[in-house]
Amino acid sequence: DTGVSQDPRHKITKRGQNVTFRCDPISEHNRLYWYRQTLGQGPEFLTYFQNEAQLEKSRLLSDRFSAERPKGSFSTLEIQRTEQGDSAMYLCASSLGSSGGSYQETQYFGPGTRLLVL
Amino acid sequence: AQKVTQAQTEISVVEKEDVTLDCVYETRDTTYYLFWYKQPPSGELVFLIRRNSFDEQNEISGRYSWNFQKSTSSFNFTITASQVVDSAVYFCALGNFNKFYFGSGTKLNVKP
């Protein structure tokens, strides 16, 4: 049973550089989520996709951040012109969404990408 | 507003002790879901349990048990006879409409 995978696991970059992270969800899952986690805090929601459609974005997701899920499978999260405040763990999760409304299925998380901006 | 509070930042116990991790939530929704996740040092969040707001029955799974009390908006997690492998950060989360709201976590240290 293959879980959620993320690549790379660690990334060190210099301020001002662009970085891109990849997430491969559990194969049959149609929903994919991105979270950011800073030290000593719980994960904070950034955005989520249902298939290839990006349905919601948090106000935490500034214009420098962009996420895609072009074929409804893997997803990428790009940060342009990185800043030191972007240093965090970026977590991806996936779930098998069913009907709409207030039903909330379980999200399964990947190991995360730890970003350090120097 | 949706909010989860885990007031215990860090707890240390000696192996075989019982320990309870507290979780208090706020929501105006009548239907919602509560979750507990474990985050070991490796970083991956491991799913432990999911409950919906209409099911207040307590649950036991091995050494783990959960107490959901809607009247006090709490969803507490108890580990019985703790083990060193239980050492991790534990997160409580409130989920609804495809968004999760996490507490700040409780770090559990189990000493041999």
C-alpha cells in the first residue's frame, strides 16, 4: 500500500530563489491538500484540489505561491522569490472525497518537505 | 470561527504511566469531524482516529482511548501504560468542508 510521497524531503535555498516541491498522493485519492507547518505549531491549510481543480486557497498563500495539479494526479507547489519567513515544513495530504456538503473524510499525510531559506 | 486548543505544550511521563492529552475545540457548525494525529520525529503525520459530531460514543483501540464530550467541546486522548515508542507530538484537528484546523500539538516524552 503506497502512501503519500513528497520530493524533495529537504531543501536549502538562498533568499530570492524559486523552489518547487512535488507531492504524489495515494493513487485512488481525488483530493489533495497542501499545508505549512512552522516549528512548534500545527499544520496550517494552504490550498486544496479536487481532481485538477483548485477549489480553495488560504490567505496564507501569497502571490509568490502557486500550486498545480495538472492531470489530477501529482501536484506541485512553487514558491517564487523565497523569503526567510517561508522556512517551514510543507506537508501534502490526500483523501478520497465522496459527496459534497459537510462530510469530511480522513486526510492522509506525506512525510513533508522541510524548506530552509538562508 | 473554527479553533482547536491543546493547552498542554509538553508532557513527560515514565514508561507504564497513563497519560491524557487534552483537546478543546470551537465551532458553530452542527456537523463536524474531529481527528487525532501522531507526528514522530520523522515528521509524517500518522492518522489515529476520526469521529463525527453525532457520535459521542467513546472509543478504545488497544492502549489508546478517546473521550468525546460535546457538552464541553472536548475530545481527549488517553494512552494507557505508555511506552517509549509513544514519544511524539500529538495533534488534535477539527475538520469540515475540506479544511482541517489543527491545534498547536502536545509533545509527549515517555522516559524508560
